[in-house]
Amino acid sequence: MTEYFVKLRYYPGDALEEIKERHLKSIAQKYGVRISYEKIENRQMKAGLLMEKTLDKMIEEISQEVITVSGDREKKVSGCIRELYERYRCPRTVYSLFGSNEAGEKIAKGLMNIYGGW
């Protein structure tokens, strides 16, 4: 059986609304998939501006919110991703799916074409 594994990386300002773990838990239960959430915050206030030096950092160290979806049924994973896109919008950079497996990335990219991704 194929395991679908998708990482959706939302950088500051990307999501249409605040990502809340209670929403993710509800969506995971609805579709019978596993969802985890991680918020990485490395921006600092400098001269009154919120800034971050990203040029020499690994992608996993840059400020972002990462929603990881995994499951073994394509239809359920697809439905979950679709609902996440409708709620938060598609992630907006070419690195948004970095860390996904090939099967999961195929689902996520296919839905991006429908739901306004890059």
C-alpha cells in the first residue's frame, strides 16, 4: 500500500488566516489522516522592522509554519489537502512541498493547479 506524505510550508504572510491546531485536528479526524504542525520562528526585531537573514540557512531553519499530512488512502489525503488549500490557500513558493514524498507531492501539486497555487 502506498504511503502519502505531504509537507506544506507556509512562510510568514502566506496563509489566508491563522493556522490553528484545533482546525487541523478536526480536518485530520474528518479524513482519517495524520496531521502534525510545527511553527518555526526565527525573525528578530531590528530598527523597528521584523527581519530574518535567510541566505545561509537550511530551509528547515527559516521562519515558517509546516503542516505535515500523511495517510495511506489517496482519496482521503487528497480531500484533506483540498480542504487545507481552501482554508489557508496553497503554499506559495517552489520550496513549499520540500520534504514530501513523490506520491504525496503529486497529489499536492495536482490540487495546486486547481486551487490557485504557483
